[in-house]
Amino acid sequence: MDELLNIMGALSDPGRLRALAALKDGELCVCQIIELLGLAPSTVSKHMFLLRNAGLVESRKEGLWMHYRLPARPAAAQRKALELVLSSLKSDRILAKDKRRLAKIRHSDLHGICRRRRRYPVGKLEAKKAQHKREIDK
């Protein structure tokens, strides 16, 4: 029962449903999801945490950035939930708008989006990247 409650809770927010629909066409950086949804980074991070906890998305970290995708091999309950949600939302007007915006976001400069969304000055962002690379190389 707990698994079902986690899944249903994760699906109970329009922003999380929009994020799931956006991931249908492939992996996105959290900055791209923030850009699409127009929500605060902390809100999107919380949404993605709940979706990941429910097994509805997978994540990976690349440098400073988190990337999310639909699970490659979801468990049965998650697979059924994703199929139901994604098929039910095919004709939604908001998601149709999101799809058009997402096409533009996917073709935009990812680092530019992340810089703008994370509000790092360019120099500070490059310094953080360099620091992260040094830590990995140790």
C-alpha cells in the first residue's frame, strides 16, 4: 500500500505531471525543467525528489547539474502509472503548450539556461566547474 500511496502522492500535482510529460521525449537537465515550468528551483527540486522517491523518474548528476529521465525499467506499478498518466494527458492544452516551449528549450544553449536559472555569474560558474573537475581528478 505504501508504494501506491507514494505514486499517487507524486502524481497529485500539476507541475509534477507536466515534468513527467516533458520527460517522455528524453532526459532533461533540472534547469530545463525549471525553465519549462516557470517555478522556483527549490520547488522543482522538491517535485523531482518526490517523483524519484516514487520510482517515476531516474536521475544522474553531471558536474553541478542533475538530469532526469523516465525509468528505463520501471517496476510494474510505476509502469502502469506512467502509462495511464501519459496516455491520459495526450490531449491536454497546457501540455501542448509545454511541448512547443520544450522544443525551443531543447534547442537552446543548455549552459546558458543553467547559468540564468542558477543565477551564477559566468565567472563564478566556471570556477565551480573547475573546482568540481579538480575534486573528481583527485
